[in-house]
Amino acid sequence: MRLGFIGTGTIASAVVQGLADQDHAITVSERGAAQSRALAARFDTVRVAANQAVIDSSDTVFVALLPDAAPDILRALVFRADQVVISFMAGIGLAQLAPLIAPARAAAIMLP
């Protein structure tokens, strides 16, 4: 599966580590550069790219942004109708997320 992560803070990094050894092609954004580089150095299945390149190379996209920054960042990206988006963001529900990632489908919110 081709997985992408926009934002690579603590939560997203933990999820990437859990998925990296399961034959997924994982692309992480440059946001959280130190963690992104560390993940790519540790796992052969992880690469770092700009946000739009993450979207372009992924079928499922995980969004792990600060809620205040998310609208501006997501509106600047072009999603595809065949993509599924999973959010790690508290405070932004699926109804609020949907127009920011259209035509992709906002599928779930996952919070620890």
C-alpha cells in the first residue's frame, strides 16, 4: 500500500514506525524535518518529500497537522478522488476536514 503522512510529529512518527516493516511504501512530509529524516534513515520503505509529492505518491494520506495550521496547508494541496484521508487532528471533525481535502474522502479520525 502507498501511504503518505502530512506532518511528522510524535504521533505520526509512531504510526510510521509501526507500519514501516509491513511492505508499505511510505512517504512522509518535510514538516517535522528532524523526525522525517530520522524515519527515512531508519527504514528503507520511508522517503521524505514535499507535501504535494506526498499526496501525489499516496493512496491513503494521514494528516497530522496542528489544527490552526491545517486549513492553510491543506487548501494549497491537490488531492485525488481515489484517495482516503485519515486525520490525527483533534478539534477538526470529518465535516470540517472534507472540504479541505476534496475530492478525496475523509474516512476517519484517529486519536491516541
